[in-house]
Amino acid sequence: MQKEQRTFIAVKPDGVKRALVGEIIKRFEQKGYKLIAMKMLDVTPEMAQKHYGEHIGKPFYPRLIEYIQSGPIVAMVWKGYNVIAGCRQLMGSTRPEEAQVGTIRADYALVQEYNVVHGSDSEASAEREIAIYFDESEICDEYQNMAEIVDVRLDD
Ligand code: DAT
Ligand code: MG
């Protein structure tokens, strides 16, 4: 069965400051996922608390909230077959030192406190996180990407 999903991806403030936005987007595009929304923004305290609500009370929570507000992020919605797990795979483990070589976090990050990219971990988190950062009217899901256009032409 086709498992078409949406996921929320963000280039975190350290990724933006280090000019890794294009590199990170490139990896998801090359895989074949479809970019359906994107914007740069400063995360507000309310957004930060909603985003990381599951971590409230943990020792690293205050620094996590401070870090995600330490500069603009690039927020995105991606769509595709198994996109949630697929993006997590391309991102690599939370701890860059445990991430597989070739993943974003292994290639570009040293420590989990600054791991350059966020990606939703389940369908429920994806929909919850998308709603924090985007209104449904901002999502451009109507266009066909080249893979779909080529498929249609070849079927003619
Ligand atoms: P992920 O971002 O891989 O989904 P997570 O949801 O468990 O990981 O945690 C969110 C972020 O919080 C993570 O990207 C980095 C930070 N973090 C997690 N565990 C941490 C810890 N033990 N010490 C410091 N920062 C941590
Ligand atoms: Mg997480």
C-alpha cells in the first residue's frame, strides 16, 4: 500500500548560521521527496514550547529552548512515500557521534546540542509540528513534481 505522508523539517539556527540550508534541502530533494512549504522565521517562545513540549522538565530543556530561538530557522513541509522515516534516516541519529557516516548529522554536526536539523518522528508529531509553523493555506501541494510529470508523459 502506498504510504504517502507529510513531515515537518527545520534547518535549525546553527544550520542557518553555517550556511547549510542548501546542502540540507538538496539531500531531501535528491532522495525524491516533494517540497510543499518553506519559510525562514524566528521561533517565538510559544512556538519553542509547543515544538519541544515532550521534553519539558528534562535537564537539557532550557538550553534547547534557548538554542532554537538563537537565530532564524528554515521551516519546511516535505511530502512523499514513507517521508517521515526516510528523512530521519537521511538526518541520522540525534547524537552525531552515533549517526551513520553520510547522514546530515554525521557529516555536519559534532554534538547533539547543535545537530543542525529537525525532523518529525511520527505521523502524529508531523501533523502537530506542521500546525505550529504553517497555516494549511501556505502549503503548496497542488503542483506535480518532475517525477510525476515524467511518469504521466511516459504513460501516454
Ligand atoms: P531528535 O531531534 O533526533 O528528534 P529528540 O526529539 O530526542 O531528538 O530531542 C530533541 C532535541 O533535543 C535534539 O535534536 C537535541 C536535544 N537533545 C535531546 N536529548 C538531549 C540530551 N540528552 N542532551 C542535550 N540535548 C539533547
Ligand atoms: Mg524529536
